[in-house]
Amino acid sequence: MRGDLERLKKLSMSLEDYERIVQALSREPSEAELYIFSAMWSEHCGYKHSKRLLKKHLNPPEGNAGVVWIDDWGIVFKVESHNHPCAVEPFQGAATGVGGIIRDVIAMGARPIALLDSLHFFDPCSHIYEGVISGISVYGNSIGVPTVGGEVRLDRQFASNPLVNVMAVGLVKHGQLCSAKARGAGNLIVLVGSKTGRDGLHGASFASRELNIETDERPSVQVGDPFTEKKLIEATLEISRLKSLIAIQDMGAAGILSSTTEMAASGGLGLDLFLDQVPLRENGMEAWEILLSESQERMAFVIEKRHEEEVKKIAEKWELDFAKIGVLTSKEELRVFWRNNLVASLPLPLVVNAPDLSREVKKSYPTSSKIAHWSGKVREHLLALLSNPTIASKRPVYEKYDFAVRGKTVKPPGADASVLYLEGKKGIALTLGGNSRYTALNPQEGTKAVLFEACANIVSSGGKPLGITNCLNFGNPEKEEIAAQFYNALLGLEEGVKILRIPVTGGNVSFYNESDGKQIPPTPVIGVVGEVEDIEQIPLSYFAHEGDLIYLIGRSSVPKNSASYYLSEEEPAERAFAEVGWEECAKTLEAMIGLVSSGLVVALHDISEGGITVSCAEMAIEGMKGIKISTEIHPFEEYPARFIAEVSPSKVAEFERCLNDTYIEHARIGLIEGNHFVWNGETIKLPDLKRAYHFLESFK
């Protein structure tokens, strides 16, 4: 029995799950069948602790990725994590994370046009930091997809467990969107791409348990080939236009097994798999290894029978392997054949529907309505905040990415959301971010703040938010504390999208982000896609013209927020998240969309971490313009949906009238003048600010 338990532990399978399988089958599973369940019932594939709750509270549409529409263009986008692989093998973990999310986009029939990443580390000098950034840049640059935005955050709580979340965005014309839903018994399942090896074995189960850096082996991490990926992108897009095509699925976690079973199950069908047909690059592979291998750059297609030659010709054109590996059946059963033997015969609904272990653990977290006050000088605090590794300029990172490849980047990374050209005067605004300080203090309110910050980024870049995707990163969900964090974050996201009236198009959940008993803080990461009506009306992100006026838009007096950077070292017993008027914040975002479309602002930047002083300093540094501010508003407090705007004197009257008509609070706080940063009479030289803000460049 002890040997059996050790075997189950290696597969990250509980004894309870094993007993469920035996009871459902009325027999012991074969070796291949046990491996099938170990992958498909893993947290990574089966979403045991989240699937029911996601459907109940967010109800995203099914599919490889989400989609929103701008006229006849579908904007396809999704974010996923590759956290565990990056902790073990940073370069390949990040590279294959990029490759995998790109294949989710092309599986929708969309051409990938952009990548964004949300990276959470501890040390900017570590091999993990360097390896991840190099992996993203090498893979993305090689396949010709620009990395246009995202964030890099540094916190000691990510020392053992970095977070690497990557978002891919693609374009598809109306009528060309592809499905992952199989149909038609007798139709074929074909594989196109690379040969299958042993890399990535146990990858799904590896990502479904706590990480142990000392014992987890590199074979659990896949190895990517970006040049094959580039060929696979082109081949997949050609195949996606065939009339004989029925469905497409990326071979990601659990490889052939998950991709084929998910397509068949979604269509209420079964399938027979013939593993002898799979092109292999290693000798002596077992049936379960072929099924579960996560070798990269492979796609599965469902094709009408007798039309496989059309796909084969395209595969050969792009020098990719092609194989007929399965057939759909009318009976909802999975049968796997290997060396003329039936090695697995299972009810397909049992395989694809992992047990529901989710829990609705509601917990109250404190909020504060006490108004924050400030008296004193700003210089010391401002320079410290500008040189904080999370706030400081990330130019040394994004300069490693080719963010201008394909020539569609209108607004590059560096501030707020990035913008890509679409057609005519229209563009697409993109952003991705999280804030673990907020969500650790209050998962419910903090998640709403992350959502509103992402939407404020879109608005600051001239866009209107259309839809969101998410990657929800947490520790071990079997623990009561983590279950509560996850459930309350989910409630916060549900409440936030209802207030903003935007859809959740899809997402990802990453659990078990902990090692040595230390868990990451709850870290929901949210990506937003927005529509830019006129790329010529995009506000600048920096102060531009001497004599223009500076305004704060949004609340002036805000509640004390213990997650603010300047208060983040307070004793835990005294800490509370700010009490936020979310409906008021939503109205502010809506008003800003109108102001931008009317051309009433020269420059616009949302106020996030570090408060209004940091936002003003960032705009002054980028434009190298002096400013003179006179205000009693708290310089460092953080509160959602607030903006710094530059307004031309000739448009001040109309600007203020629009805000007064919509009852949006605003205050004139200064003007662009001189060569220094002056705050209530206190003068700071611009070079001093710039030196602090760009301090990460010393780590090149």
C-alpha cells in the first residue's frame, strides 16, 4: 500500500481521487488510464478548486481565448501563467509560456499581433529575473510578435515563487473565427507541428502542487523552438481557412490527451486515439508518455473525413510533421490504442470532468473611511518612491523586446496602456497588470482596484474598455486562508465588471504557488482590451507645453489606504483598505473617455502607486518640463480612478464645463513652468527625479 501511495504522490493524485476512479469504473485503472486521470484531474487541467465558481460568478464563454469586436475585426486575447516552470528553468519556462499562449490565439483563427507580460520577482539581479526576461524577448522577437506592455513588480514574497503571466492578442476577420468544438462521428483528428518527445512530462501535475526547487526536475519544463512556432503560426492560419476544418486546439498542458479529449467532449462525442501514428523523436516511449508529453509547437485539428490531404499539403509546405492520430466516435468514450493493444478505455465525461473541490469561503476584510492628511515636505518620500523597483522606469526591460516589429505599434510600452494600429483611424489599447499589495490586504476590494486601474490605463491612452481577461494566482487552495482569498477576489472581480458593464471573456487560474510553506500573496492579474476611436486623439503621457494648466480629476480628499506605498510598513493590526465609491469611480472613467474623444486634454496619466506626486513626476521626467504645483491634496495617497491632465488655456472653460455637467470632481493644481519640479514651494531638480526614476538602468 505504501508503494501505491508513493506512486500517487508522484502523480500529484490524492487517495480520494483514486478511490473515486475505482468506484466509477468498478475496477482498477490500467497504468495508462491512471496517468490519464493524473493529468486530466490535476488542478492545472481540471480546475477542481475553481471551475464551478468561475462559471457561477464570471461565466466566461467557452473557447481557447476570449474575443471582443471592433467593427468587423475580432480582437482575440488570453492570459495564462507559467509560474512553476519559470522557477525551475526561467528561460525555457518563459519562452514556452509565450509559445503556449500564442497557440491559444491562433487556435481561434487569429493572427497574433501583440504580447504583454506581468512579471513578479524579488531580486532584479537574480538568474530568474534575467532568465525570464531573456526567454520572453528571445521567443517573442524570433516569431515576430511585439511585446508591447505589461509590468515588472518586485517584492520579497516572490523570492521562491516568481509569477510569469503572459497575455497574447490576435486579430481575426468576422466570419473566420474558429471553434474548439468537434462534430461529426467519423471525422479525423490530425496533428501538425513538431515531433513528440519526453519534455514536459508531468507538466500538468507539476503545476498542480506546491513547488520544491530542490527536487522538481527540469524534464517537467518544456523546451521551445520559436522558429518552428513561426512556421506553425502560418500553417495553422492557412488550415483555419479550409472549408473542411471543424475545430482547432493547442496541445498545451497534457498534450495530445487534453487537446483531443476536450474537443471531442465539447461536441458530445467520443474518440479513438492511435498512438503508433504519432511522430516521435525519442525511442522507447510508453503510451502514457506519448499522451501526456508537452512537447511544444504542436496543434490538433478536427478535419472532415477524406479531406486530410489538404492539411497534409499545408504541413509539408511549412516543413512540419503531419499525422492522423484519431477519429471521432458517436459513443462518449475514450479509447487509446498502442502497438495494436487497447491500453485505455474510459467514459469520456469521467475523464474531462474532474471532481469539484471548490469552496465558498466568505471573509470580511477591514476598510477605512478616515480621510488621509499630509503636512510636510515631499522630496525624501518622492525620491524614494521613484526609485522603488516596482514604480521605477522599466526601460531596461522593455528595450530588450522588439515592441515595434510589424510596424503597428502606435504607443509603445512605458506609461499607461499600449496602442496598436487597427485600420483607418482606429486602434487597439492593451494593458495587463496586478497589485499584490492591494489584494493581500483586501482580496475583494483590492481586485476591484486592480480592475479599475487597468481600465484607467486604457482610458489614459485614449481607449474605451471592451472586455477583460484574467490570471488568478494564489497559493494552496486546500488551505482555508487561500480558499477565502480566492473566493473573495472572485467576488470582487464579479462586482467590478458589473459596475463597469464590461464582459469577462476568459482567463486562467494558477494555484499552489508556494514552497517551503511560504505562499505568494493573492495576485489576480487583469488584462483589458479597449477601442481607440481616433489614434490622432491619443493624449500624451507627459507634460508638453509651457503655460498649460495641470488638473487633478477625481476625488481630492480620499480615505486612508494602508496598501499605499507610503503606509505599507504599518503594523498589520492597524491596516485597512480604503473605502472606495466604485460607482463614482466608474462615472469618472466614463467622463474621461468623453474628454479625450473631444480633444480637451493635451496629456493624461492615471494616478496609481505613489499618488499624485509620482504621477506628476513621471510626466515631468518624460517631457523634461518643469511644473509648479500648489495644493493641499495628499501627495502620496492612492485611490482608484484619478487622473493628472494637462489642459491648454484655450480649452479650460470647455474642459471644466464638461466635468461640471457630469458632476466629476476636479481641481486645478498647477501649471507647466520653468525647469524645476516645485511642490508647494519646495523645489526639486528634474535631473534628481530622473536619476531616481531610472535607477534600474544601473542593473543592465
